[in-house]
Amino acid sequence: MKKRIIKGIILSVLCLILLASLTSCAMGLSGTYKKGTDLAYETYRFSGNKFYYEVGALGVKVGGHEGTYKIKDGKITFIYDDSEHSYKFEKGKDYIIINGASYDKK
């Protein structure tokens, strides 16, 4: 009887650990998200916890950043150039919204 209770407790703890690890991965981003046209655009590329941001005009890159990011409590925080920049964040099926701007998944 005592072994059965211990096995139940161990199984419950393992399930909680698995659930927590799946939940922490659920808001990760991957792929490319774009706003605009070739005339003027902004692009985010995500892979793991890394991001690359590019802004361009007339098909030419005019600026950008790369670094890491984290998502927590409805905010996305970009970490680059030894500083953190946080914005309101929302994720849909084929889009993300960062600080009110919508980016479509490509």
C-alpha cells in the first residue's frame, strides 16, 4: 500500500514537470514575420530564443538588430546591445502583434 502511494506521488510530480516544460515552450516563436511591402517593410525572424529584426525600404536593408527574446505576461522583451526593450505582445495562428503593429507569418 505504501509503495503504491509513493508511486502515485512520483507519477504526479513527473506529470507536473512535463506539463511545466511544455507550457514554457508553448510561447516560443519560430519562422519569419513581416509587415509592409518591398517598398517599406519590417521583418522579424525567430529561431529558438534568438531573433533577427530588419527594416528596409525599396528592397534595401536600412537597419536592424539581433539578439535574444523572452515572452512573459503578455509582453515580449528583446535583448540586444546590452539593453532590454519590452513591448505589448499577442500571438495568433498566423500573425504576431508587437506594440500594436501586426506582422504576418511568411
